[in-house]
Amino acid sequence: MKKIISFILILICLTSLCSCDRMKEVISQFEYTEGLSTYVIEDDQCIVSVGEDMRDIEVVNVPREIDGNRVVAVDKRGFAFLDNLRSVRLPKGVYHIGDEAFMYSFSLETVELPAGVTHIGRGAFSVCRALKSISLSEGLLRIEERTFYFCESLTEINLPRSLTYIGTNAFTCCGFTELTIPEGVTFIGEYAFSGCESLTTVYIPEGARVCRYVFNGCDALERVVYGGSEEQWEAMMRDNSYGDEDKSYVNVEIIFEK
């Protein structure tokens, strides 16, 4: 009886300290989200998206299984255009994020991706303006076109060593100040980091093919450290010119490691 009374008193105290909305938010951090839509792609595996009656949801905690099927992927535009969405947690076992999966979810601040995500589709986080940081798994080979386009609050990202490809406009208008591109990257597409106005220092590995206008509009850029030689860099810039000079490196110090 004493335990029951103590429990009731605790609930009363919590209610007095937190508003109803705050209580719902606290509780939601520890519960899986119900009402998610799925469709089965193989025996016991499914793709997840937001339900039609969940457009105002703020916090999504995706369970490992729904109706006995393991969640392995986020659907194309599965959580896109959700104005109030602030936080998403995906379970272990998810390996595929569909094209434009979270696009235009302006308020999205945090996304917890499990280890083992090996595919993130085009425009997956495009115009998620509140997104601050994200951790990418080893095994991810490509960051596709416009994946983090206009994520202006994104200041922290780990680029995995497995990465080989960075697509066109992949990080346009992000908030980085420094960036180290992994040694395994062999291609950086046009305008990949354009408009990153806070970016000051970049490391580019020798094996990377750097396309035109990668740093266009990066007005704070002071230094590029290139893993190759000056001759290699100049040859790459000539190949990129097409008769039109790329002025992204005017007043930028280029340091050659060979």
C-alpha cells in the first residue's frame, strides 16, 4: 500500500513540474512510435514510412519489428515534408535510406542512424535546415546528389573511410568550418560543397577527381591541403576548365603534400 501511495505522489510531483505537452515529450523518448506504415519486401522484412494520420508528429522511435517483420529500410519520402518532426531514431538492422526520405523536414535536429547503413539515397536530408550533426557508418560508399543540400545547421559529420563518391551539390550550403575528405574518395561532383560560407580549411586526398565549382561561394575558404603534387592539381584544374575558369580558389592557399 505504501508503494502505491509513493507512486501516486511521484506522479503528482511530475505533473506539477511538467506541462502536459512536456510529459508527452518525455514519455515519447522511451516508447516506440505506433501507427507507422510499412510494406513487406521479402519474408519478414519491411520498409517503413510515416502514417497518413501522423503528419504533426515530433518524435519518431522506429522499432526493430512491426507486425513480425524486421524494419530494414526507410521508404522514399518516408518522413519528408514533416514540419514538426524534430527527432528520429532508427533501429539496428536498417541498412537503406530511400531517396528524399527526410527532405524538407525543416525542424529535424537529430537523426540516430544505426551502424550498418550502407545506402543513403539522393536528397535524403535535403533542406533539413535544423539538422546539426549526423554519424555515417563504415560501409557507406556513396553520398549521392543533394543528400545534405541546404542543411545550413549541419556543422558536424563523420565521413567514413569506406566512402568513395561525393555527388553534385551533396553538401551545398552546410555549416562546416573544417573538412577532411577520406583517402578512399575518388570523385567529388560539381558544387559538392558550394555555398558553405563558414568553411575555412579542407583536406583533399591525392586520388580524388575534383570537378568544377566544388567550393563555389565558399567565401571564408583560406586553405586547401591536397594529398598530391602541384602538377597533378594544375592538370586537374585544366581538365575542369572547359574554357571557363573556376574562380573558387582565388585567394586560397593550396598546400601540396608531394
